[in-house]
Amino acid sequence: MLDNILSILIFFPALAAILGFVVDKNSIRTYGVAVATIEFALSLLLWFFFDNSASGMQFMEHIALVPVFGINYIVGVDGISLFIIILAAFFTMIGIASLTDTKNVKNMIITLLFLQMTMVGVFASLDAIVFYVFWELSLVPMLYIIGAWGGPLRIYASVKFFLYTFAGSLVMLVGILVMAYLYYQTTGQWSFAILDWHRLVLPENYQLWLFVAFFFGFAIKVPMFPFHTWLPYAHGQAPTIGSVILAAILLKMGTYAFVRFSLPMFPDASVYFMFPIAILAIIMIIYTAMVAYAQKDIKQLVAYSSVSHMGVIILGTFALNIEGISGSIFLMIAHGVVSGALFFLVGVIYDRRNTKLMSEFGGLAHVMPRFATIFGIMIMASVGMPLTINFVGEFLSLLGFYQQSHILTIIAGIAIIVGAIYMLSAYKKMFFGKVTKEENKNLPDVNKRELIALVPLVIITIWLGIYPKPVLGPISNSVESLVSLMHEKAVTKEAKARIPNPSTLIIRTTAQEAY
């Protein structure tokens, strides 16, 4: 089974979703939880047999699809993609387990299983065409989730989400086709294999244009400023599970793709655009944090906060060194855990009061102490308090970029403080003081079903904040290999200087040792 475990992880949810159409609607929840639990167990099995000391791809599978044009089904994982796949399986499992009695719950569970197939497919694909197919297919289930189960503006939000991301993907497709053609010109053979493209050395002017083509597809998915305007609508109108999956997994497709495509394929262009992208990232951090502070809706506040933290991930990614890139990948996982938990918590209070306005609450700590405790822990993690999961990723991301620019890193670090201001202010409004609204005096605290979803997230938040080695070790090994490849392929002197060669450093520092 291990020889085909990635294909099983990709297609098992889709097969189960098809079979779900014949499952009785009274049994569909149990069926969905069982399928998602098996998928999560398989992802843990992948981790169990993963060689943590290796830096290359593992569990690779290769099936020829259109060999004349070099299109093949190629999948594999390394330390960069492993934990995002596990995170996708985990959130799908707890998402289905915590579903409330929503309308057409059967269709929701089937849609989530199809979505899981596309998410795992994106992070496991090592052929650009297969990657693109899964990338585009992921739009359809999320479009349906927002459009069918969302709020009053759900159609506007779902269409805007689709048009933004689809438009960026079309530009990216042009870049994919040009890359395949350049590979053919260089080697005389067609290939869409990402690992083959990693070995292709391109002139700087080619790199610049191709970097821009891929950038549009990835930046809109993140979403980076100024392409972020679809996200608040998508989050605001999506049902709780839609917001959770969107924040925890789907946004990571963009940042993951930067690491998998842009950095190793276009190292000189990555250096060329490093500071412009860093400035955009800092604008993301500051601007969206200020907008978040102005929000009256707690879900919108969490949505803008999510964009702000994605700016730190971008900053770490374009540090172009082991510490920064490892920190950004770890922060992808941390952001997924924390933002996913916050959207779950917003959903808990919305189910009880049918409102997300912070002015409608106050003194909830007296009425819902367990809910207040869990919310408080996740708020602390969101603002990057030491010994929580976000701190590790943010520290390494800023440490990595500090080697490129002291001033920009200090600005970004100071800007993160704004996040603490609006998050703690929102917590104060909702949980402290007297219970002023009559409707809040008898609100039930979190129940067993909700605790099943939230308690594991709290444990992961604290565990990986205190002891990140199990995750950070494999990530750092793969990132070291990535940085070595980038340095080797760099054409210009500036790129060679900006991208350190790990093997020639006098003091070799892994991300784990830095932390």
C-alpha cells in the first residue's frame, strides 16, 4: 500500500464522495466522519514511514498520461508538502465531525470530500499539468460551498472568488506552457515534470517574465495586496466550515506554489523581485491590520487578520535562506491551525446568537468560561505569543528576512504589534465586563461535539509552540536542499550573493538550530 499511498490519499475521498450519493441521509454524517478519519489515519501513516532525515521526494509514483508531450501523473512528498497534506486531512475530519444540522448536510459532506481530493492533489503533484488540474478543480467545491450555504451576498462572494482566482490561473497556465516549450528547446524533449524544470537554467530576462506569469496565479490565491479584495467577501459569506477550510488550507496553495515553483525555477527573478514583494507583504501586514481594527463584525476581523499574517509568510518565503523559508512553511501550518480554530470559534457563537457583531456581546467569560478560555488561547497564538505555534514561524520568518534587510524587518515586526492591539481589543469587548444583553445570560458553553474539534487544535497550538522539532526538522532538511539548488542555478552575481550556499557557510545553521 505504501507504494501507492499518495494516490490513495488523493482519490479515496473522491471515490467515497461518489459512493456517498447512495448513502441514506440519516447515515451520511457517520459515513463522512468515517471516511475523513480513515483519510487522516492514512496521512499519519505517510508521516510515520516518512524518512525525516532525507531532503528529497518520497513515495513517488509515475504513470504516463500523454508521453508525446511529456505529461505524466507524477506525485511525491517532501518535508515542504508533507505536513500541509496532513493538515488538510485533519481539518476535513474535524470539519465534518463538527458540522451542525445545516440544510442539505449530505451535499455538504460530499462536496467536502471532493474538495479534499483537490487539496491533497495540489500539494502532492509533481507534474505541472496535473498540478494545474487539481488547482482549478479546487475552485468548484468552494464555489458551491459559498454559493449554496453562504450568507445574503453569497452569490456575489462566490462569483468574485471564482473570477479572481480563475483569471490568475489563466495567466499561470501561459507560464506553464512557456516553461514546457523552453524545456523542449533546451533538451529536445517535452516535459511538464516540476523536478525536470528545477534543473533547467534560464537567462535572467526569461526568468523575469515567467516569474510574473506565475506570480499572478499565486498572489491572487494567497491573496496578496492588492489582489486581496475577494477574500473578505468569501470569508464573510461562507458558512463556518467553508471559512475554516479556506483559511486553513486553500490560501496555503499560493504560498506553497511560490516555494515549489517560483524560488527553484527562477532564483535570479526571485532576488530581482524580492524587495518589491517584501514591500507588498509589509503593506499586507499593516493595511489589513488597520482595516481589521476598524471591523465591527468578528468574522471580518478574523478574515482581515488572516490576510495580515499571510504577509509574514510571504516575507519569510522571499528571505531566500533556510531560516526564512523554513519559518514561512512552518507558519503556513501554524496559520492554518490558528485561523482555522478562530473561524470555528466564530461559528460557535454565531450558532447561538445568529449574529457576528461584537457590540452584541460582552461579559461572555462569565457565561461561557470554556469558550472564553479556548478563544483566549487562540488569540494569544494569533498575536505570536512565545510558546505558541505562530511565534515559531513568525520568529524564523523575520529572522530570515533580517539577513536581507534590517529596516524592512523592523518595520514588519513593529507592524505585527498592531495585530495584538486589535485582537486583544476585540477579546476585551466580547468577553470582559458585565453581561449587558439579556440574550447572552443563558448561552450554553461549548458542547462535546465542538470540543472534539477545538481541543486538538489547542493541543497542537501549544505542543508545536513549545517543541516544534517533529515538524521543523523535516521542513528544514528539504528547504536546505532547495536553497542549495537556488544558489547553484543563480546566474547573476547579486543572486549568488543574496542566496546563501548552505554547504559553504562557515557556521551552518538550520532553521531548527536558529530557533
